[in-house]
Amino acid sequence: MPVIEVTRLHKRYGDLVAVDEVSFAVEAGEIFGVLGPNGAGKTTTVECVAGLRVPDGGGVSVLGLDPRRDAAQLRQRVGVQLQESQLPDQLRVAEALEMYASFYRDPADPAELIERLGLGAKRNTAYKKLSGGQKQRLSIALALVGNPEIAILDELTTGLDPQARRDTWSLIEQVRSSGVTIVLVTHFMEEAERLCDRIAVIDKGRVVALDTPAGLVSSVAPEQRIRFRPSAPIDDRLLTDLPEVSAVQRTGSQVVVTGTGDLLHAVTSVLARNQIVAADLRLEQSTLDDAFVELTGHRPVA
Amino acid sequence: MHAFGQILKIETRLFLRDFGSPLTTVVLPVALLVVFGLVPAARQPEVQFGDLSFIQYFAPSLLVITLAMSAVNILPTVLATYRERGVLRRLATTPASPAALLAAQLLISLATILVSAVLLIAVGRLAFDVPLPRHPLGFTLALLLGTAALLALGLLVAAVARTAKSAQAMAVPLFMAVMFFGGVYVPRFILPDFLVRIGDYTPPGVQALLDSWTGASPHLSHLGIMAVVAMAAGAGAAKLFRWE
Ligand SMILES: Nc1ncnc2c1ncn2[C@@H]1O[C@H](COP(=O)(O)OP(=O)(O)OP(=O)(O)O)[C@@H](O)[C@H]1O
Ligand SMILES: [Mg+2]
């Protein structure tokens, strides 16, 4: 039973079609990624799910409820981190969390949340004086302070340094393990690969792929690539005769073998049989980056 | 109710923390009253003020400072800033409504105006022999309607302005007009008669405050105009206000 169901969602701004036709379902307890280039319609989509924008067509159901009609109920049960939203300059970290906690029937402990997000030393600091990453963490904390069943996080770790990003990832994993379903809009492939159970890739207002991270990678680019420098001249045919190999190229003294299956084993065995040592051997597998480029024709921004 | 209480508490703290706001709305008017009151001549009845002393004559204008600052300067700027920065939008994702924030801001404005009025009346009475409002009911009514008219205008500015900058750009001329016709920049007895007449009908209606403070009941036409402005601007603001 999915907790979020989006069917044929359509949203225009004047003449501009921001979301053309988007459908997906999010299962309870999963981390669902929404990936796509700038302007693809990710924010518009998740804000329709959060009930902040009114779709021009299609249906959205969250926890079996309608985000607009049942807004009052859903606001208790869904936490939202908006992509662009600030707080008053003089508001302090602890004040913000305590105020937001007071809005919910069964809130998390603000003090504990502050510690968990590494803001303990900043609890009495005014919003204006926080760094970008600290503001971002406060924003995540505010989305979680109501102990939501679903958390919608738009651009979770944009602006965080690598360490803070990893800390945030483990926080999200903790949150998920407590049973919260998470919808994550992101630009970072590494983040999507590490956190998401499934990913919808959105481009120009449409879902162009929906799969697990590994599924996306293998469906788009199943090839692997091996590079090495042979210790002795090698006949290409030795390699091309292997069923796993699809192509062999040379760049300078380097040999690049592309193929599928257990390519590494096949290639190293044939080299060993011919007493050739492979120096600087590297196996390159397609990544989510490659899949992203293939699906959307864009380089990921991160 | 719990949520609204929290919002009111935090917004009040932010108001006080922003030093300039309480200073200009509450401290400045009463400080000016004290400064003028310390000049002996300002405490003598004068014929040109209708046998009132200068500070008696000028006290309603000091109250205009509070009203103008609070209702047409601070209120629209704060609201437009909150909207521009997505504060209202974020609140809309929670069980608390952004309307609660609006209500809290209005309450803070009202409280500020009330505190300043009480301070001016009390300090005037205790320190400088300014009598208490002679027509308490009329004074209360004049203050209420004048406040309502200015708050409605402030809300209208917040509704029409898209950004904090444009709210400022609209609020400043309005603020200056209110201050000028309220006799703050130039005491009204110096102004030509037609400007004084315009001032009678410019929110918050300084003449009605003066009349009811010093003896007469306020003119119905002065009060009526304030009620009309309050309703018209209030209706416009309600129609045009956007949370994002
Ligand atoms: N309020 C709005 N009014 C008009 N156009 C809008 C509005 N919000 C978004 N758009 C347009 O709709 C399209 C989709 O925007 P959206 O914010 O959903 O993209 P996104 O995928 O979240 O992009 P990003 O990665 O940059 O955050 C863009 O072309 C954007 O310019
Ligand atoms: Mg976005």
C-alpha cells in the first residue's frame, strides 16, 4: 500500500508547462529520490504532494488523503523542508525549534534534535549568524520536529560541506529506520546512490526513469570498462574472441576493453595464460552519473 | 491556541530584540514629551492653542508617531519581509497557519499603541499637569478608529507589495504623509488652514484625538472618515493579501 500516489500530475505556470505528466508511487518506509536537472519540475512536483501548490491536472494522494482538502490532517503527519525558505534574522536556533514543536500534537524533543543535527553549540545563535550549512541543518530539523510519518526534503544537502553531508545522510538513515517515509529531491548522485531505495528521474516535467539506483545504472549503461598497460605487446584478437568483450581500443600504450558480465575475470585470465602483466589495471563501472547523462542529456550539476 | 501563544511570544521577543522598533514606537514619543515638558514656556496656556499649553496641544501628535511607525512602517515591512523570505510559506507547511503570524503582528502593533498612549497620558498627567482625556469615551473611540484605519492601510501596503523593498517604497511616503498631517514634523498651528483641514481627515485623525483629550467630543465626520478608511483599506488588503 503506497503512502504517496501521484497520477498523471500536470502543472502549468501561465504558458510554461512545469510538470507535464508525472506518475509515481512511494511505498511506506522507503527513501524515494527525485532526481533531475535544474528546472525539471522536481520542486513543483513535491510541492503539489505537500499541498503547497494546486495541480492543474492529475491526482495526488498522501496517506490516503487529499493534500488540499485534508490539509489540516496532513500537516500534522507530513514534514516539509522547502528548497527556498528562510527564518527571521534574529530568531535563535532553539527558539525556532521550540516554536515549531509547539505546533504539533506529538513533537520530537527540540533539545535532542538540536544535538542530533550538530547544532548544540549554536542553540542560542541568531539565524542571521548561522553558516549556510547550519541554516540548512536547522531547516531539516524543523521538518522533523513534528515526528512526521512522511518527510519531504527538497535539496537536502545543498550547501553542506562533505562532512556535514555525510552526517546528514546518517541522520536520514536513522530517521528512516524509525519508520519514516522520505521523499528526497537531490542533485547529488552520490547522495541518491547512497540513500535512495528507488529514484524517479524527472526531465522536462516527465518521469524518464524510475528504478533502484543499481537498476537505473544497469538499464542505461550495462557496460564495464577495463584499462591497463600490457607488459608485452598483445594481439587484440585474444581479447575480442572473449564472449564478454564488446570492444577493444588503444590510447597510447593503454588498452581499453569494454564489455559485460564477468569481464574482469575473463580478461585477467587470458592475460595470465599469455604471461602478460597488466600494469595500472583499473575497472570502471558505469555510475549513476552516466545513467543521468544518458537519461536527461545533461551533466549532473554537482 | 498553544501554537498561537508560542508565535505571539516569539514575535514579541523579536520585536523587542530589534531595538529600533520599541525605541521609535514607545521610547521616542514619551522622551519628546519629557523634553518639551521640561521647557517652562511649553507648559503655559497660550491663546493660539485655544488656552492649552504647547505640550497639551502637541501630545496627540506624539501619539501619531507611535501609530505611524507601528502601523504603516513596521507592520508592512515585517510582513512583506516574512513573505519574501518564505517564512509564511514554511509556516503553511505546518499545522500552524500563517494567519496566526499575521494576527500576532497585529496584536503587537495594538499593544505597542496602547502602551505608548498610556505612557503619554500618564507621564503628561504626573509630570506636566496635562489633564487626563476629558472625554474618555470619545478619546477611546478616536484612538480605536484611527488605529484601525492606519493598521488597515499598513496591511494594504503589505498586500500590494511583492517584495520587502517595494513595501518600504510604498510605506515611507505614506508614513511621511501621516506624520506631516499629524503635525509631527511641523506643529499644526504653523500650517496653513487648508493643510490643517486635510490633517483632520488624515488617519489617524489627530484633531479628534486632540478634541477628546482636551474637552470636546470628537467630530462625527472625523471619526466617520476613519471608519470608512479602515473598512475600505481592510477589505482591499483582505482581497489582495497573498501568503507567498
Ligand atoms: N512560481 C512559479 N512561477 C512561474 N514559474 C515557475 C514557478 N515555479 C517554478 N517555475 C518554473 O517551472 C519550472 C520547474 O521549476 P521547479 O522549481 O519545479 O524545478 P526544479 O526541478 O525544482 O529545479 P531546481 O533543480 O533548479 O530546483 C521551471 O522552468 C521554473 O522556472
Ligand atoms: Mg527545485
